[in-house]
Amino acid sequence: MPIKNEAMLITYSDSMGKNIKETHEVLKNYIGDAIGGVHLLPFFPSTGDRGFAPYRYDVVDSAFGNWDDVEALGEDYYLMFDFMINHISKKSEMYQDFKKKHDDSKYNDFFIRWEKFWEKAGKNRPTQEDVDLIYKRKDKAPKQEITFDDGTTENLWNTFGEEQIDINVKSKVANEFFKETLIDMVKHGADMIRLDAFAYAIKKVGTNDFFVEPEIWDLLNEVQEILAPYKAIILPEIHEHYTIPQKISQHDFFIYDFTLPMTTLYTLYSGKTNRLAKWLKMSPMKQFTTLDTHDGIGVVDAKDILTDDEIEYASNELYKVGANVKRKYSSAEYNNLDIYQINSTYYSALGDDDKAYLLSRAFQVFAPGIPMIYYVGLLAGSNDLELLEKTKEGRNINRHYYTKEEVAQEVQRPVVKNLLDLLAWRNKFAAFDLDGSIDVETPTETTIKITRKDKDGKNVAVLDADAANKTFTITANGEKVMEQK
């Protein structure tokens, strides 16, 4: 089905029940009209990174179900799948065939062969300056040795984990793979494709190999052209300074709002509404808003919307106010990949405070765009320290596995009930039309008034909130919808 202007849930296939079928049951039985779409995090066979190291896309990991289960979910919700355009697992047919046949493999150009890449740049490349310039996710050069069956070795570009080998997106064989895979995804129910880590995909000598222009636009346009006949769209995923997503928006793509999470935390910690108001006025309508995702809470995304001092204040308050949030959970000790993210559930980042949490979601609902809500956030979940310590994976603090029975219990909590009601109302009320308007006022330092209207101005939703007292009133065409005193 085409995407709808209704909130989208982000979930793993085994996080609200044991598999996709149980997830579907949970959504129908307990979540109802609060969500209209589902971002089903990677459900393909994978060798690591909780699904983000796939080795094939043509089947569903049997632990989660099969295509019938995915397609059944797609009959009730619009769906988004992940496509890791930057990399694929070493267990993939491409890597294994290349390892076996070397230059005789039909995939000999599928990966970025480190030495060959730099040979084209001239002798004695890369220099240390070349390597230092690269936007890296680890301290060393982003390469990994491959030993071929003929006994020879060379290096392949490897930005992320040991299993995630970078793809040469400029190669013909890779483009054939992209086209075949993307079309197959749509045929199995994908209405949207999230392009994971796409900003790393273009490698070019003399650049930092991150969001390289103009080539990055060629890549995005090529992917969208593949999907256009099927009425599917892409959502490029990038955690960086807010100006980059805004640039993507200017090219008429949907974007993520990753600036809102830290800006909202700052607002609720400080009680000051000026920064939130500034950001809401700048934000495009064609976006998906977030407060939480399967990763940590982004810090760099809010830079220059919040000053450096305000970011430091919000980060320090998060560790002080947040329930069971410790700095070490976002460090190398807990396998944290991104030093610019803080690992916590959003509910615990607000001290497991129901009033602060519901107000944060009210801000999200009234922000420009379509709300996207992570499954732990939908259930106002606290930090899972048991899973964190068991796995020593920092991000697992926000990845609790809920059984169907747990979900049935959690939806009885007042904060969750109110959140589900708020989302269900927002999904149906015309004032949140993406062709409509937003007006933001800050009557006092601690208060904010957000008015949303449909394009004809006939339907009006108003949020009056006090960030210091965590109180708010929501009205729809003058009638009170929800109040928190």
C-alpha cells in the first residue's frame, strides 16, 4: 500500500513477540490505530550487527518467519525495509565467489579493492594524509585483508564491522544486484526503502569519502528511478549536522529528523522552549520525526541548533537525570560504535518520568512530518540493564525483547494508554496534513504554543505546553483532546 500520513513503528522482527507473525498479532490486538506503518528492521539472513550485515535479501531469516508473514503485515500497514547499499556480509555469494575465483569471478569488481583503488591515484598512494582525510568509524584505515583460494592476498574497503565489506556502487555487477534486490523487496510489500549508511557509499580520491557530491546525488537518483515505476520511495539515513539532511530535503527526498531528540531533551531539562521553537520553524514537512531509534540518542545532529554549551548541558543532564544511564554504557567498554550517540531509552533519558515523557511525544506529534516511534518508546520502556550486561553491547540497553504477554501488560500503564490515544488521534486528524502549515509561538521563556492547520485552514490542532512544569493542553477545532496538569 502507499505510505500514509500515519505514525510508523520501528521494530525488530523478534522484539514484540518471537517473530513477524507474533508481532503482527501484537499490533492488531494491543496497539490498534496508534500506528499505520512499520519499519521492520533487517529480517534477512545476517552474520552480525543485529541484521545489518546481511548476506542475502531474497529470503527471510527462518527464525523470523517467511515472506508470507511479511506480506500479511503489509496488508495492514505500509512497510519500510532496510537496504545496506554500502556493504554486504562476507558470507554473501559475491564475497565467497570472489574469494574462490579471484579475478575470474564475475564479482571481481563488486567490492572496492583497496590497492587497485589507490593505484589509479598514482604512486605511493594512499599517503597518511589520504588515510587521515577519510571519515572513519574506526581508528585504523578502513580496509580488511582477503586471502583468496589461490593463496594471494589483497585488501578490500571495510568501513564498519568485520563482516560488513563495502560494495563498489559504481560497478555494473553491483548495480544489477541493486536493481534486482530493490524490485524484489517491493514485490514482497516494501513501500519504502531505508538506505542504510548511504553517505559512506561513494569513495573518491581527494575527499573524505563521506557524502561526496555530486556523485551522492547520482546514487540517490539512480535508486529512486529503480523504484519509481513501483510507486515506492527511499528514505536516506544519515546522522550528521542538520544541514546535510536539509540539503537532501531540498532535493525532494523524505528525510529523518534526528535533531529533534536532543533538542527536546534540552527543552525538558532546562524548561526553556526557544531552541525547540527555532527548530520546529526550520523543519520541512516531508520528513519522519524521531525521538528514539534502534541506535543511541544522537548528539552531533543537534549541533548549532543547540550551542556547544547547551549540548554539553543536555548531555550532562541526561547522565544526571536519566534513569540508570551511565557514561560507560556509551563507551568502547560496551562496544559503542559512535561516540556521538548516547545509549538509553528515551523514557529513561527523562528519568522514567511519565509527565515529561508524554510531553516529549506531544512535541513530536506536533512537529512537521510523520512521527516514527521505536517499539521500546511506544511502550515507554526503561533501560534494560540485564540485557546490556549480558551482551556488553551498549545499544542493547534500548533493545528489550518483549513477549506478547509483556506487551499486554505494558499497554495497561496510563502513560502508554495516553501515548497510544495521542498517536491514534494524530493519525486521523486532518490538521496534520503534510501540505498544511505550522505556527510556533513562545509566549514566555518556558511555554510554547504550536498550531497545525490543514492546507485549507479548516482543521486546527493546538498544543499549549509548559516545558518547566511538564503540563500541556491539546485542542482540535477548539475542543479539548488531552490535558496534562
